Amino acid sequence: MQQSMKFILFIILCPALVFGQQSTSAKLARYMQAQVAIHQFSGTVLVQKKGTVLLKKAYGQADYEWHIPNTVDTKFQLASVTKQFTATAILQLVDRGQLSLDDKLSRFFPDYPKADSVSIHQLLSHSSGLAMGFKEIALSSISSDSAYAAIKKIPYEFSPGSQSAYSNIGYYLLAKIIEKVSGEPYAVFLKKNILEKAGMNNTGVSNNDSIVSKKAKVYYRDAHGFIHNPYINWQINVGHDGVYSTVEDLARWDSLLYGTTILSAEMKKKMFTPHNAENWGYGFIINPFYNHGHQLIAHDGGFFGTMSSFNRFTDDKLFVTVLSNNESLAHMIAYGLSAIVFGKEVELPYRHHRAPVDSTLYKHYVGQYGQVQIIHRDGKLYYNNTETELIPESDTKFFRSDDNDRTIEFIRDKTGVFNSIILTKAGVKEILRK
């Protein structure tokens, strides 16, 4: 009798679950179509929950000259999403006893400044004090040795271990450490020890010579529209960047990170533990502010036209990844897509137009709303500083001059006083009060 009741409940509930998935999938699809129509999104998207694909689709073009469309198996540069693979390789070497997280940089590069003060742990967790990056060097055609010599001269931002700040140089050095310890090129080590074991057959490490099938060209915007990405020296721009992949391979990678095929449980715990105030794990950020109140392990990437976002909502078994080859804001789109899955009301992108308004209202809007400060100066409103103007589309609703997908709407209370705002990012609404 009990089994029969369970079967009847399953029959009743199953259509409702399927309808819910279809409804969510339809909302995700509408959101992406609006991103294409309004913001010319180009790339691929995959949203998967508990093994069920809610959205997997390609948009835009892999090659603008030949009008070749992106497909779901198009390969995209990952930019800083690469860091999780570098961290995984390091932790594999730790698991094998070939490295220790307490090892100092001086063990591998004794000529590097302050090398006795910098540990592997600090490099992984962005607490080494090394500077953000070396963009000009990465865009040059100098040799690997010359690049290392130039990078060594970049001063530290703070004393190693005293605080935390994001550092591409730290992950560049980790890639070189992988090569020193393993005796293999970084790309070879990743292929043998991670990518082949994971079955990620459409993932690899870029170089400036190989022809890679179905790899998207990359474009970024200037004042006149889209232009080609500049030359990037992939011999140098490695460790913090360099890996390319597909959304399907990244979904496979997400699934494998729940098990121990690639990393032991002990090493995964170290990877997914926040090690400082900025919540940096190893190759990931843990529960960043954009987590919608759900457990999130994530990382975004961006370098010129490449934009990428990788999001694992681990308690919900929700995976959201967005890869773009035309500078589309992958991280914001992923934020909107995940909000839809969590049942939040998400506004579709739309075209914003400046409207004539009564600027005498502006004085009523000034103030501090949570972390947002509204400034009134010379008949204009500004967001946090006088570089970001708020442009009116109605008497009470404004969009940011630097990103029209971010809006501010001023709300009156029952007494007629403006004491709260609706802040919208990528369509996701948040109420902030004075």
C-alpha cells in the first residue's frame, strides 16, 4: 500500500517537475535571446542542474570575416578560469609528495626577489604580495627567459602574507614551478594528468603555432565597433591564462570535481577552503558576494575580447558557465542566469534612452544606500564617484553611463521620502536603503 502511494505521488508530481524545468528553460532562453538582441552576445552558455541540462546553446559568430556561427562545441579561451587547472596541477604534485604548500619560491627560483618569503600557499591564495599582472609583456614577442627577467623587476604590492590581492604573476610562477618539478612543459603536464583523465578532449593549452579545430577567433570593442584581439604571446601568458575549452568539457570538469578522480578529498578541501578575507581558495573564489545566498565555488576570466564565467552552486548541484569571444560580460550573464534558476524575478535586457526629467528632484535622491553613494553635482547624478554618471530614463529610474545594464530606481516610502533604491545588475534586483 505504501509503495502504491509513493508511485501515485510520483505520477502526480512528475509532470509538475517537468513543467517547472520547461518553464525555467524557457526563461533562460528568453534571457539569452535578449542578451543577443540588445548586447550582441557571442559565445556559448550551459546551465545544468542535478545532471539535467536546462540550457545549452551557442550564439553569435566564431569568425566575423567568414560569418561562421558559434556551436556548442566551439572552443573558447578561458582567461583566468585557467587558474583552477594550474591549482589542480600543483595540488596533484603536493599529493604525490613532490611539493609542499609551505615550500618557498626560493626552492625553485632563488633569484626571484623576496623568494624566501613567498610560499606555494601564498601564490595559490593570492596572498603573496605579487602584483596583478604584466599585460604589456604578454603582448610582446620576447622570449620566455626575457619575459621572466622583466617580470622579476615588477615590484611587490605588499609584504608576502600580510594581506591578499589578486595576482596573475603568482599563477604565472606556479606554472613555471609545475614545469620545474615535473620536468615537463605545462601544457603536457595538464594534458596527461588532468585533461585526458577527465575526458576533456576539447580542452588544451594555447600556443602561437598550433591550428586548433573549431576554436573561436576573439574580438573586442573600440570606439568604432569590433576589432581583432591583439597578438598574445602564449609562451608567456600561461598559468593564469592560456587554457581553452568548451561548455560541455567544463560541465564534465564540474561533475568530476565532486569526486576524487582528479584530486584527493584532502586536496579538494584545501582548494575549496577560503584562506583569507577575500575568500580566495586555490584557483577559485568561495562564496563571493554574487552567490544569491547559495554555496558557490566560482571563477571568472577576462582578457581583451575573451570573457568567461565558471560557477558551481555545490549544494544545489547547479552549474552555470558562459564563454564569450566578443567581450560580452559573461560574469554578469551568469549572474542573471543563476538568478532565474533560483526563482528570482529577472528583468530582460532592453534598450535604454535618455529622457527629459525634472532635475530639481535630484537633491532628494542624494545619500548613502548600503555601499552605494548617490552624488549630485552640477545638475547631474553620479554613482559612487563623479566618473560614473547616472542617466535618466524616467523621473525616478536611471542607468549607468558605463554599463546600461545596471540601473537605479529611487523609491518613495509612505511619507513620500525617497529612502531606498532598487539596484538592478544583469536584470537581478536588489533593494538598498538609506
